[in-house]
Amino acid sequence: MKLSIGLFAVLASLIVNASDINTFELSPSDPCSVAVAQPANVADALSLSDVWQQQARIQSIFNDKPKVSIVVDDLGDNSIVAKQLLNLPIKVTAAILPHTPHATKIAQWAADNGHQVIMHLPMEAFSRPDLLGPGALRANMDQQKIEATMTSSAASIPYLRGFNNHMGSLLTEDPQKMRWVMESAKKRGWFFLDSKTSESSVAQIVANQVGLKNISRDIFLDHHTPANISQLDGIILKRFKKALKIAEQRGHVVIICHPYPQTVKFFEQELPKLVENIELVTLSQLVTSVNSHNSGALAGEK
Ligand SMILES: [Zn+2]
């Protein structure tokens, strides 16, 4: 074990020093990316969990498998399905609605099981204000009100690393409101996932302007209507295969799913067969990787 750890440490050191390698998750600003360039004698003191994580990270650097990040939206009201999802042997990002009855408990379960936690921040949509829930940001709010709402919502969920929008087709099209939201998020050290509930969302453009790391949802895995709910198993499988195609072509994909029994069943039964050729990564890993790649590309264009 010691030899193996030492070898990994040396390899990691070489990789960190190689400036021309497009590494994955080596940004010092990301708490997930603990320094992998440990001297061999320090590695002796690492716990088994540290060693496992270190090896997984180094394998990730060498690994050019398509990277897939799974986000579970709308958590907080139903603790039973949430627990089933968070007990699965896959790492997901738990997107929890603020001020919901089980928000704290679910965030704790997620953290205990090695998942990431983000806030699923309700934002006003063009329709169905009844579905927004507490802590929603609305188009009639001024900057002070948005800031106070975000502060109060953030206090209702521990372990937050970032946020994505719940609904928000109206608000994410508003550059002024998005600027206030993204500036507030940046102060909190968060990243942003645009759920892309509007094709005209300016949220990522504004996030880039204020220097907030961000990424976009690619696939809603289990979106359905009351009319086609009986076909949901097939819909989920089809969308997952579509997501894999995106990941193969582009290198990564962000999937959003929901705490539905059919989704839990899919992950339990089908995912092990489908994940052989992909690497499941946390959202912060992907955000860091994609944003450092983008900033490198931008710097190269100057
Ligand atoms: Zn939602």
C-alpha cells in the first residue's frame, strides 16, 4: 500500500508540474481538489479514505472517459425518496429547496454520503407562481430584498456549495436581477448551474461577467406530463442514452433528475450497466474543469 501511495504521489507531482497537461480538478480554489502532490512520507499518515480519494483523483486525471454529473432537483419535501436516492452507490448533487421541512436533514444525509449540496433557488417563472414555494426571488424585488431573501434561504440549508434555479423562466431573462443574484452568489463562494428553464436565459452570461463559475444543464432526465407518466421508465432510459451521446461528443454532460420512484428504480437497476464507459463526477469538479478550460481558451484568443 505504501509503495502504491508513493507511486501515486510521485505521479501526481509530475502531473501538477506539467503545465501543458489539461488536468481535471486541480484548481486550488475548489475545496474538492485537495493537493494531490503529497511527498511520500506524508502519504503514510493518510487515512484509507484519503488514500482512496487521492487515487480516485489521480485516476481521474489519467482518465479521459466522458464525465457525467447528476443533479437531483426539488429535494426537501419528501424525505423517503430523497433517502433512497442518497443511499445509492453513486455520487450526485443534491439540489435542495430552501425552507422545506426536510432541507437540513437531507443536506446532512447528502454530506454524510459524500454527495454535494446546492440550493435549488426558486425564481419567478412566466406561469404557475403556486409552484415556487418559500424563499422565491421575484421580478418586483429590489437588490436589498434579493440579498435578504438569498441570505435567509441559505441559512435554511447547510453544506451549500452553489445553487441552481427552480423554475425561473421570467427572472433568468432579466439581466439586472441576474446581476444582483450572481454578485450575491459570488460573495458566498458558490458556483451556479443554469437549469435552463428558458431558452433566453441570460444567467450564464451575467455569471461570466461577474466572474462566477457556472455551467448549464443539458438533459432533464425524467421530465414528463400527466399524460405520459405511464411511459416514464422508457423516457428516462432514452434521455440517459441521449445524455451519454452528448458526453461522448463533448466530454461532459450535466443531467438533472427529480426524486421520483421511477428515477430511483432506474438508478438502481439500469445505471450500473450503463456507466462502464463514463465517469460520474461531482458538479463542482465539472464546473471547475469547464471554467478553467474556458478561461484558458479565452486567454489563448487574446
Ligand atoms: Zn425545481
